[in-house]
Amino acid sequence: MSPPDAAAFEIDAFLAGLTQRPGVYRMLDDTGEVIYVGKAKNLKKRVSSYFSHKDAPSKQQALVARIRAIDVTVTQTEGEALLLESQLIKRYQPRYNILLRDDKGYPFIYISTHQEFPRVAFHRGAKSKPGRYFGPYPTSADTVRRNLKLLQKTFPVRQCEDSFYENRSRPCLEYQIERCTAPCVGLIDAAAYAEDVRDTVAFLEGEGGRLIDTLARRMEQAAARLDFERAARYRDQIASLRTLLEKQAVHGEHGDVDIIACALDGNVACVRMVFIRGGQQIGDRSFFPTMREAHEPGSILAAFVGQYYLGKPIPKEILLSHPVEDAGLLEDMLAHEAGHAVKLSARLRGERARRVQMAVTNAQHDLALKLASRRDIHARFLELGEALACPQPPHRLECFDISHTQGEQTVASCVVFDRQGPVKSAYRRFNIEGIQAGDDYAALAQATARRYQRIKDGEIEAPDILFIDGGKGQVAAVRETLSRLGLDAPRIVGVAKGPDRKPGLEVLVPAETGQPLILPPHSAALRLIQQIRDEAHRFAITGHRQRRAKAHQQSTLDAIAGLGPKRRQQLLRQFGGLREISRAGVDALSRVQGISQQLAQRIYDTFHEREP
């Protein structure tokens, strides 16, 4: 989007030609950035209100002062305008709107029902593989993985990768601890295995009660046949299922319901969601919408609901802790998205009211923790400014680190912190090329030159303090690089390892003086420096390992004659990685599409040519 011509924007002329139909308006600043998105039943009346009140709130005055252009989209109805507004807010993330930052796809449980012996697995991303998908589960990925383990205890369906399953010659540990029936080596027939798969599907479909009745009948039939071992297995499955269902059951609920509660402290809010599906509570989660100014809980919930449910499954009823304006309009928008009626309920009684109040209590608890964390890191920033004798307390910090293995596959990392903690959207990695192996000074110079050229061009914000993991040599290399760029360099501080490389004994090396500075081991400023240094180290090592693994895969497979890019990808996809390829026999390799017996032999020989 090109920057608007500020001189050409005349608000009176713009308002004179503005329609009175419903629609959406986007306000732009002098750089062309969308700073606010709103909807209106009457566009002319709504947009005019921003410029007609001299005693408007400070937030509105700040917004109006930055407006240099307004784009308008006319819609047929106010409901269409509400839907478009939510979509545009999610797309542009305007600074003056209440923003929900929730773009991560939720995990699913996947069952490969097209296979003779299906597997149950954790899945996130596009649903491109054939089979059944259950979810999405809005809880954390760790919670879903824990639930998979609990499910495997009850129904021993395999959860291993196909590449692992297809190359087994004997049962693995999962069979030994009775978490799998070893279909990989034929210790269970397809019919018996299919029964476990059907039971797993029934449980995931919310048919837990019916499944218990089915298992009870099987138990009685097995006992009547004097097959007491199988009857005992059904008895244990029933006990496990009852325990799972009792933990998740929600008294009085039988369908799909979401509970959304809001807690507020100034301009910081926590929205707590509780997810109930088929009468079972499948999880809860807290969100912290981004707000520049304070808002009422009702307006926060309205903005949250409008943005959260775009592209997500929507239950038939949503319980709210506070009433929202235009509830009917929100219901119409949600119904249009869901394909069924959706009810928003805010004035509740009895058990439902107590349940919503519990969600509010949890939101207040999480908000208190969030505020305590913010106060802690804010205090660390203030102490850091004092420790380094900064004229003003810093607001933004950056830290660089280098990772490599004997000079190979060098990766530099840059992490960013502000007064709210890590700013992960601003993290960057740099693959370092064209330097002498192991030259950390040159690696830092290359990474900071690439980073700070963008800062010089005004593309990203400059930090107040730049930390370098290293001593005088690393600091000098970075300082010289920034000097060549002609930049007013930020305060540069090296973080050198102390005696015996023990935490708490780090030596700081400010570029201005070059004189070592040692902070007390329990200093809040030192804890902040350690935190950003450790985060840069972690981020660099992760990038280096990824680059090294990719290079290892490419270098080993590239050397094999007749193995082109498509066949390499097919091999890696089928076996799940280079290690499993190296373990595979010639017959297993030749079963991959496009791999002949001769080519399979060459691949095998490549990985085993050094063996005696």
C-alpha cells in the first residue's frame, strides 16, 4: 500500500462525498499503514463523529491526529460490515484496535483410517493426508500429547511413525509395557486391531457413555466363553474410561458450549476461554488482547469474539461474563460463519453462572500473574539503566550470538526484548557465508551489518542497548561495523564468561570505556542480561542444528548417483529422516516408489561402506 498524499486529503471534501450506507472504514497514517479499522451502519455519520467532537477522549484525539487517508468499503448489511471488520483487523493488526494475536493453528488428533493397521498421531497444519481428524483442541500441544498417552493406555493402537512401523523385525518397548499390540510383527490380527481403532474413534467422537456399555457387553460375553483374560482387559478399559470421563464431565451440559470471561486492570486485559464439547470439558486457555487504551469488558469481549472465531469451529452457545453491544449482530455473523444458529448468553443463573464466575476468577488470577511479570521485567529495565549509567531507562534491547561446529554451518542469532519481555516477532537468524571457518568476529560483523542496514533504512526499530555474547574483540568488531554504516550506534555491551564460566560471574564490557564491569550476582539487571543472553544462545543453537541437519541430509544423499531431488524427498518423507534411511535394508528401500533394487543397493552401500 503506497503512502497517502497528506496534502491531498481534505476531510471536509471527503465527508461531503461519503455514502450513508453500511460498510467498513480503514484509517491510514502518513506511511500508508492501517492504524484503525471500524464498521458502521451509516458510514457518513460514523466517520464524521471522529472529527466533530472537540472534547473527544485522548485515544480518539491521538488517532485523529495521525489520520492522513481513509479507505471505505461499502457492504449490503451491517452484519457483512461486522464480518469484514473482523477479517481486516486480523489481517492488518491496527495499533488502535483491540487485537487478538492468535494465528497459531490448533492441534488435531489424526487417525490414518485408510491403512490396514491405522496409527493415532498428533497433527497440526493442513489436513492433506487421508484419514480422520478430531479437533481442533484449543489447549496446548503438550496437553494433547498427554491425552494421546492416556488414550494409548486404554486402547493400545500404535502411535509410531510409518517409517518406524514398516521396518520393525521385533516388538518395541511400547509392546513390552502393554501400550501397543505389535501389529508391525503380526502379533495381532487385523480384525482385533480394527476393534481397538473403532473404540478409539468412538471415544474421540464423544461417545464415551455408549462405549462403556459396549465394553460391558463384551466383558460379559468373554466371561461366558471363559475367556477371563480378555474379560479382564475389557474391565480395565471400562475403569480407565470412567476415570477419563469423570475428570472431563461438566454437570448439566450435554452439547458444545464455550465460556468466555474477561478480567481487566487498566489497559491490560485477560480473556479466559473454557471449551466444552459433547458435555466434556476439553480444555481452557487465557488470552491477553493488545490494547493501547483502557476499554470496557463488554467491548473487549465483542472484539475478541469477532476475531477469535474466524476460521474456527463455533459452538451453538457461548456464555459471556459481561453483556456485549450489538449481541444480535454478533450472533448473525457467527451463524453465517458456522452454518447454524449461535446464541450469546450473558445474564446467567444457577450452575452456569457459577461456572462463568469460576472462569472470571481464573482470568483474574492469570491477569495478576501477567501484571506481576510485567512489573518484574520493568524493574529489571530500570535497574539495568542505572547499572549502565544510561541517561534514560532503556525500552528495547537486542542481543547477538554465534553458533557453529568447528567453524561449519555458522548461524548468528538476534533476539529482542522490550519492557513486556521477549519480542519474538522481531527475532532473526543469519546464515553466515564467505568467512574463514571459526572467525566469530567476522560472523558478528556480517550479521550486525545486515541487521543494522535495515535499521538505517528505517525498516525496523533501533535498540537502546546492543548486547554481544563475547568480550572486547567481539565488541570491537561490531562497533567498527556500525561505524562503517555511518550509524549513531546504540550503547554496545559485551557479555563475557566469568571465571570457570559460572552463571552470576559474567563480566560486562561496555564499548565506550572498554573497562570490565561486574554486577552483583543477585542483581536484577544481571538477571535480565543473563535472560537475553541465554535466549540468544538458544535461538542460535537451534538454527545451527537445523542448518547442520539439512546440510548433512543433502551432502550424504546428493552423492548417490541416480538419486535426484524428487527421490530424495520421497525417501526422507517415507523414512522420516536420514537416520532411519541409514538403518533400512535394501528390501525396505526398494519398496519406496521410484527406488529400484539397484538404486536401493547404492543407497545402502553409501551408509555402510565404512563398516568392516
